[in-house]
Amino acid sequence: MDTPYVRIEETGEVVALRDEVTTVGRGHGVDVRLGDPSVSRLHAEIVRRGPYVYVADLGLSRHGTRVNGRPVARRVLDDGDVLSFGSARCRIGGVPREDLAAEAELRRETAPELTRRELDVLVSLCRPALSDDAFVAPAAPREIAGDLVVSEAAVKQHLLRLYQKFRIPEGPNRRSRLANEVIALGLVRPMAEHGSGQVQHAHGMPEQPPLDGVQHTAE
């Protein structure tokens, strides 16, 4: 095969990578479908950028993504690398060989400056993803609005600004991409007691929804 591809080790199936983004998971709508129950319905993306290919874990699974046994959030791939999504294994092939620097793994930039309301939105967005369920999608704007007692329009305005601050490009799974960045940067993390349904921001205080219903518009 002339184009980069992944080979699913369990079945031997070979799937050519799409020109830009190839989705990986257990759900019916993904490009590379893996049946192992440790795999999230939407687990990761394999992205092509010119001659380079990298894998990006979406940060919404307890089981994570590994490259050659090493847990990663986002990493440039070489031909022959073994990708593990939960317990499922695939091998990347057809990638042009090139000597990459030791810093080939893509690093995230430092977190942008956030307002308190933007942080509230991020905490609510990530709350489902930090539960004990094997996979749940990030909260939808309507759910965030109900959680924070604000209008859905205000939430959408905040999300648009957050996409810009975190440089999340337009396209599918945009909320998942944002949640992945936020969790990877440690801005939102689960409370010590698993299953409590609570999350905390980087300052360490549990987030509670505002009770007065103020701030119904974007800041």
C-alpha cells in the first residue's frame, strides 16, 4: 500500500489513513473500528500533516493510548510503531522514514489566560469525561447551560472563545479536542474520590454551579 496505513493486529485488517484525520474507536462512526471493550467509542485520532503522521489521544478514556508501550497524549509516528488503544493493538505502516529530533513528540503550549466563567465552562464540559464510565462524551452546550444556570447562547459564545484560546481548529469532535487539551494540561482533574461526580480546577477547589443565575452573556 502506497499510503500510510494501520494494521489491526487482532484481525489483520489494513485501513488506509485518510488525508487529514482518521478516527479510532469502538463506535460505529469511526474510521478504524476496534471491538475490544477497553477501547472508547471515540478513542483517538491519527492525523496526517504533510509527510508526518501523529496520533492524538482524545483524553476521554481511562485506558489511554500508547506508542511502543509508552503512554502518550500526542506523538509523531515512525513506520512500524505499535499503537495500543486500551488493550487493542495496531501497527502503523507506509510512513516515509526520516530522522526526527528527540523532541518529535508534539508538546502543548502553556495554558492561555482564562476568566473565572471560562474555567466554569471547562469544568462543566469535562465533568462527564472524568467519571468512572469507560467513555462518555464531553457535556453539550445545553448540559453546560443547565449546570451553570446560564443561557445556552452564552455557553456557545464562551466555547467559541475557548476554541480560539486553545487553538482548536474547526472540524468534527471539536468539544472532545478542547476537553482533551484541558485535561492534558491539568487545568481540570477528577477529585480524589472516584465516582463522586465532582471535578476540580487547577486551584484545587471543587467547582459548584452558581446559584444566582447571573452572567447570562459572554464576558
